[in-house]
Amino acid sequence: MPCLGNAQEETSDLTFAKADALYQTGDFASSALEYERVIFQATTIEIVNTALFGRVRCFKQMQQFGKALDELLRIRLFSLNQKQAVEYHYEKILCYYLMGSFNEARGAIDEMYLNITDSESRASTLLLQTFIYNELQQWEEAKQTALAYVNTFPSPQKDSMEAVIHQMYSKNNLPKLKKEKTSKVLAFVPGLAHIYAGYWTEGITSFLLNSAALAFGVYEVLNGYNVTGYLVGAGALSLTYFGSLQRASFLLNKSNHETVSSFNNNVKKELLAL
């Protein structure tokens, strides 16, 4: 994993001494401010870029990933060497990943491949790429990237890990996701879609509530209380029924998200254990 501090080797340690010291003490806000002072007084583009990388690091520590991305956009890309360019793309991909913006992270990966043609230089990003492809449920891309990652390790460790990856991404082990089309069909009967998503208690409760609203309306109409039957019974049924449809959709997405997250976490554990 690249370290933002690597870029600082090309400039005087004294230039960044105060900012670095503040960072080491955990005062990330003050460190970011000090890096900005360095930028204001900078005499070379290299110093500016190094200070900007420092601000990226500070905002990441403060979990302000949007601000970290803003700082990356200030970096003068034309003046970066190959190592710094890889850092730039890695940090951009990472910030999008940490924000949960996985499609944007995928776009940043594509941008990196256009600008960094050396596969060895890109190797440090392979693990992060795997996690992103997993989040996007792009299993084949994730598998190939994971294999490329373990290929950077020596044998026999590499050989054993390749077998593990093939096993993890086999058809039988990939997440079994609930189908939205099936859920929508089942949702016409209140509660069935909830049960399909794996939430039995909510499904039974939804069925009983809708049944009670329907029964009340029918009972009132049969006993001559048409207005009460239509207004109260039908109104309650409308609320419970359409509420049930919305809840079913939410539970389906929640169930699928938990399934994918569980799979992704298992992959992370295996790869990070290397």
C-alpha cells in the first residue's frame, strides 16, 4: 500500500517539519493548515504537490474523504513521477471506496489504467480493486484481480492462495441474491415478499395487519355501515398494503446487501491475511 509520505523524500525535511510533527501528534486539522501554509510559500511545483499529498493524508485521518478528493484535484499531475502518479491514483480510488461511491471508484480505476501502463506499478492497487469489484458484484473482475494480486507473492504461498480464490469465487460459493422480480410478484400477497427476503416475523405481522384491515372493512359493509367500511377499512388497508410493498422492497435490498457484505468480508479476511 503506497504511503503519501514517500513523495516528501524529494524535498527538504525542514519544509514539512512542522506539518509532519503535527500529523504525528494526531492534530490533523492543524497539520492540514500547516501544509496549506507550505503551499502558499512554495517555490516549486514539487513542494506544492508534496504538501497537497500531506493534506490528503490529514483529511483521510479525519474521515473527510470528499475534502481529500478535492485536494487530489489540486495536484499538478504533469509534474508527478511514476511513483507519485501511482500514489495519486491509489488515493483517488481509495477515497471513493471509503465514501461508498463504488461506481466512481471503478471510474477512477479505469482512469488509472489509461495513465499507468506499467502493470508492476499498478500492483499496489490490486487488493483495493478487488474489494471495489466485489462491492459492485462484478465477480469475474474481482476474481481476476485477486488472482493478479496473489501472483505478486512467491510460491508456494501463491499456489495455495490461487486455489483458495478459485474456491471462493466458484459458482456454488458466490452470494445467492434474492430476485427483485420474484419479490414483486410475491408482494401482491402481503407478507410473502417479507418472508422471501428472510424476515419471517415481519412477513407474518404484515399479513395479519392487512388481513385485519380487510376483515374490518368487509364486516362493516356486511352490517350496513358502508361509509365506515369504505373510509376506515379501505383506508387502513390502503395504508398497510402499500406500506407493505415499500417495506418488502427495502427488506429485499437489505437482505441482498447483507449477503454481499458477508461474502466481501470473507474475501477481505482471506486476502488481508497474506
